[in-house]
Amino acid sequence: MKINDKIDKLKGRSNPFRVPEGYFENFTGSMMSRLPNVSVKRAKEISIYNRVKPWLYMAAAFAGLIILFNVLNRTAGTSSEDETLPEKTTLSALPSTPGSEAEENDEFLEYIEDMYADKYALSYIYDFMND
């Protein structure tokens, strides 16, 4: 009950804060006289180009990325398609003679030369036809 008694005592008191007489009647006029005179500036007009410029930049960036990916896919696609693994070969268990080993080496070199010659010839023809 002590708290309620304190609240009742506070209710009976008058407001200790006072406002001077006529303060709010002249408040607007006195405040405006204290403020400096500043002219209102008009906002700049933004041209259509300046409004569209960020969108143009973004479209150019996407177009550049698309072209880059197409170029990379074209170069990556030709190299992966042209690379072929040689077929699995089996070694014969026949005894080798000095003449047959040299012939095998020559045949192997011819095979490798033909494989790379075909690969580069096809890629050159493909590039020539696409350019």
C-alpha cells in the first residue's frame, strides 16, 4: 500500500514546469526570424540516357560473357572431339628378329604421324570452314 500512497501524493501536486506567457503565440514568427534565408534549389533533371546507362552496361557485360563462353566452347569442343584414343593393341609373343624390330618401329612411327596429321588437318579444315 505504500506505493499507492506515493502515487496519490504525486497526483495532488501541481506541475512544476511552466511556460512563459505568450510563448506559443509568437513561436512561429520568432523561429522563422532566427533561420537564415536560403533559396530553394531545383532538383537536376536526369536525362533518359543517364537513366538507361546502367542497364546498357549490364546488357553489354552479359553479351560479352555470352560471346566469351561461345568462343571457349568452340575451342574446347574442337580439341576434345579431335582427341581420340588409339585402339587397344595386343603384343605378339613371336620371337623378334633384328630386322622385324626396326620394321615395327617404322610402322609405329608411321601410325603416329598419320594420326597427328589427320588430327591437325581436320582441325585446320574445321577452323577454315567456320571462319
